[in-house]
Amino acid sequence: MLLASLALIGGILLLVFSADKFVEGAAVTAKFYGLPPLLIGILVIGFGSSMPEMVISAISAYQGNPGLALGNALGSNIANIALILGVTAIISPIAVGSSVLRRELPFLILLTSIMIILFYYNRRLDRVDAVALIIAFLLVMAWSIFVGLKTKNDQFGDMIEQEFTSPMPLRQALIYLSLGLIMLVASSRIMVWGGVEIATRLGISDLIIGLTIVAIGTSLPELAASIAAVRKNEHDLALGNVIGSNMFNTSIVVGISGLIAPSELAIEILRRDLPVMVILTMVLFLMCYTFRPGPGRINRWEGFLLLGAYASYNVILAITAAS
């Protein structure tokens, strides 16, 4: 039990470090080869920030733990909105000023709706569902890129360009990219082993471990990035991290799990976890598309509301695990 706990904690710490280096190396490499800042933000950073969830989902599904894979995807989405944006908004209210981000939110709603329909239709995640989610994501990304490149002087693209003005040489960026990916895989394997071992010893489901400890661990890179962004007054970057990550989790991460290991959906996912994720996604939409005058804004009291919702959800999970 002690070894499993150390593996889980050590895996989380290594995961946070490796994810940060992977994203930094990927972004600088993409910029060196002339990828526009907006695409770096939408594709490279969004993909990179979701790499921990993707790797853990693939490893968990391959090793016969689909509950951990799905729990990680749904739990990360819940943590991204309620925990990360909650904490970030309390530190500094988040202004929603980018037209690109305001377009990405409806796409997140669309992908979430597709997942809901597929999940409740046959109450399982099979390879057809997985392919449908991945194709939907690719279509959304293609449209987002097409429209985004036609948008001039967007705040989100400007912030990405300022964020990665580091004079890091290409060789160093490639080293960060390669080593970051290797460490991501290694730390993910350590985390999965530790999480499954703890769940087995305590007699709780790997779904609960995925929804809580593993989800928080894989969301730590987004938390660090969002806090750093708002401290530099780059609010769109903070929000973009969460929206991009949730879009990847909802489609690609869940899709990877379904492709590798099709499985029946636990009733808890349909009755508890998926509804919580959907409600929080709609709350985020309403906060950003405010009916108040001026641009959308997630203020401090809304941050406390989100954080309180996350605490309440984890209390429910704790009660469920103990029963």
C-alpha cells in the first residue's frame, strides 16, 4: 500500500513536470517551423495539455481498466471547470474577450452533446462510438482552424505569440519534446499501477480513483498554466487551456479508451458523473455568454461557487466509495 501510494504521488509529480516540458518543446518547435500562433494555441497546446489524459486512458484501457480511463476523462473535465477555473477566478476574475474562445465554447457543447447521445443510446462505449467521437472532433477542429485563421488580431492568438517568444534553440525544444513524451508515458504507467493497486487494496472501484486522484493529477498542468496566465493578465489563455483540454478529453481521450477496450458503462457514470460534467459545462457557457452588459466574465463569487460545487461532488464520491 505504501509503495502504491508513493508510486501515485511520484507519478503525479513526474507527470506535471514532463507535461510542462512537452508542451513547451512542442510549442517552440511548431513556432520554429512557422505554425501560426493561433494554431499553436488551438492544436499544439490543447493537444499537449491533454497528453497526460490520453496516455493514461490508453494504458488503462490496454491493461483492462476502462473504468479508470473513463473516470480520468470525465473527472478531468469536471476538475478543469470546477477546480481550475474556480481557483483561477478567485485569484483573478477571468474576462472572456477572445472571439475565438467564444466560438470554441459552442463546439465544446456540441461534442459533449454527441457523447451524451452515444452514451445513453446503448449504455456502452464501443468502437463505433469511439470513431464517431474522434471524427466529430476532427471536423470541429478543421472548422475552428478555418474560421480562426480568417480572424485578424485575435487576443488569444496574440497571447500565444507573446507566451512563446523564448529564444530557446530548436535543438533544446526537440529535446524537451522527446524527453517530455518519454517521461509522460513512464509517469502515466506509474500512476495507473499505483491507482489500480490502491483501489484493489481499499476495495473501491478504479472509476472512483480515476475521477478523483488521477483526474486531479492530470489536471495539475492546466491549473499551473491557468494561474500563471491570469497573473500575467492573459485571461483568454487561462480559459483556452480549459476549453481545449475538455474538448480533447470529451472526444479523443474517451475515443482512445473505446477503441482499445470497448466496455459497458457503469451505471454511476450515467446517473452521477456525466450529469455533473454536463451541468458544469452549461454553467461555464452561461458564465462566458453573460446577459450583463459588456464581455463575459467569471468573477470571484462565481469562482467560489465552482469550487464549492467541486468540493460537494467529491464528498458525494467519498460517500459512495465508503458505502
